[in-house]
Amino acid sequence: MTRSAPRRPSTEAPARPPATSVTPAALKRQALRNALLGTVELLQHRQAEQINAKLIDEYVALDWFEWRGGALQITLTGQNICKQIRSGLV
């Protein structure tokens, strides 16, 4: 019977458990995504006055909307997010 050499401690970092908690920022971004199509519809029907100013500020900060010549418009990024939502990717 042969003896095996004693095992050396592993130098690898211990495996991390998968992150199961969702950050507040991720929840906020998801809430903004959920409201995006309705917001775009209001803009298309020229009812921007019905959009909460804080919501507009958050969309502008994410570069989903921009102010252009005093008018609120959806950006290319915002259009792409809408396409993703409509196709079920997000």
C-alpha cells in the first residue's frame, strides 16, 4: 500500500455564491424600462405634460431622451431600448 503525499492548501480563491440580491439601481432601471413605452406613446401623442418631471430627468440621465430645441425627444439609445422591450429581450 502506498501513501499519497499530503494535499497542499488550494491557492485558488473560494468560489463565490451567485449574486441573488438585486441592487436598487437595477430595480430602478427596470422600472424605467417598464414605463418607457408608455412615456414614448405620450410623446407621440404630444402629451409630454403628463410625464413626471423626475421621470424625464432620469431618462435624460440615462441618455434615453434628450432636450432638442426645447422639445423632448427619444435618443437612438432610447429607441434601441424600446426595440429590445418590444422583442422581449429585456
